[in-house]
Amino acid sequence: MSDTFDNGLYIDGVYYHVPILSCKRSADFLWKYADRTEDGEHAGELLGIYFNYTLSFGQIVDMYEYNRLYQKLTEKQEYHTVVMPGASGSMFTYQAYFSKVSDEVKKSKAGKNIFMKLKVEFVSKFPTIS
């Protein structure tokens, strides 16, 4: 049994056949304003709750696929439509921007660069719960 999702993900309608090692989700609360009164009580107006994701990819052996995904994750485009694994085998679609992309490189014994440990953070454009 594998510890990765086998179904990859879609970005802007293009499928990337890559193993997803980890899919971390955070529910971030965004406030229009938030303050404390003199007696310490919180006062504010909640704009919404945003589900944001961090994906860590497993070893991508196919360097063509790796480069294709990396180019997509680092292209100069403000927002993307992302479709990725959801609950119980379903898929989850939302609009997001990529806030951080990282990977590591090491040299193989043959002197070639091997890229690995690719990770991306997605930030939702719209509140998931408003």
C-alpha cells in the first residue's frame, strides 16, 4: 500500500500525474477588522474562513513531468483553478494563488542534478465559508 495519492492533480484544466505525499489543510480566519475593547473583549467583523493547502510531492521520476509542473507552479499568473484529492476519493476544486514553491536539488553519481521534495502552498482566492 502506498502512502501517496495516486490520482495527481489538475491546475487550470491540465492534469499532472505526480504522487502527492502530503496534503495539509488550514482554515484561516480573515477579519475585516479586529480589536479589543478596554475590558479585553474581542470586537471584529469576520470576512470569511479560507481553506488553504500545502502539498508535498513524492519522488517524481519523470523529469519532463517534474519540469512541466514546476513551470506551472512558478508562472506569472495571479490565480489558478486547482483540482486535487478531496474527502473519500472525491476531488476538490477551488480558485487559489501559489504563495510559495520550494524544492531541493542534489547531484547524482552521474553528475546530473536531481530535483526532489517539491512543495507548494495554495492560498484560496475566495472564502470557503463566508
